Amino acid sequence: MMETEKNKYLFDEYIHGDDPEKRARAENWRVAIGLQAVDRLTVSDYLIQLARRNIEGELSIDEVRELIDVHYKKKK
């Protein structure tokens, strides 16, 4: 399955779930990841893991942003 095809179903379990807050966060993440795909960019598994934690309410979007910043600063 191509990356863009795979992203089409990313977070489906939340988008079709009963929790409206999780649904909204999942839809936002899917759009953001889809916009990356438009530019032929792929997101890391790490980002998808953080997105899931955000959707679940375990991490705020600010915490996700901070974790991503720290992660990529370490890679330099």
C-alpha cells in the first residue's frame, strides 16, 4: 500500500469512534499528515505515535510540539 493510501485510513478508529474530542483531534492530525503527503513528504513513526498519544488525551499539542523539537535537536 502506498504511503498516501495508508494515510487515508490513519486514525480511522478514532474518526469513527464515539468520542467527539478524539474524533476532532484525529481529523486534525489526518489533515496535517495529508498536507505533508501533498508535498510528497512522509511523517515519521515517532510523529504518528505522538499523534496517537495526543488523540488519546495523554499529551497536549504543546507537549507534542516540545517532544518533536527535542527529538530533532538530538538528531543534529
